[in-house]
Amino acid sequence: MQLNNDEGNIGIITAEREQEIEKEQLTKYQLLIQLKTLYKITDKLEQRISKLEKVLESHAKCIGELRGNE
């Protein structure tokens, strides 16, 4: 029996409703953990992209200097 609200229970929370609440809280907690993990991954990717951009800029500069010496 699924209960979506506690109407008619006059403040009494049934065991089924208690399990639903616990499951919802666990799900929210799991989502927060996943979101935090995604932020960490995004941050690391941004750092890697920044490093690659610097390396690419340096290589382009070296290539330009080599072509200028020819």
C-alpha cells in the first residue's frame, strides 16, 4: 500500500510512510554525492584543458620561431 501523504493519520506516521521518507532522503543524499563528484571531475577537466592550452601556445610559439629561422 503506497501512501503519498499522511492525511487521515492524524500525526501518526505509518511504517510504510516512514520507509518512503527514508528512501527519499537516501536518494537525495546519493544525488548530492553524485553532484559533488561531477563538480570534482569538471574542475579537473578544466585544469587539464588550461594546461593543454598553455602547452599548445608554447608549441605554436616554438613552431613560429623555427619557421622564422628558415
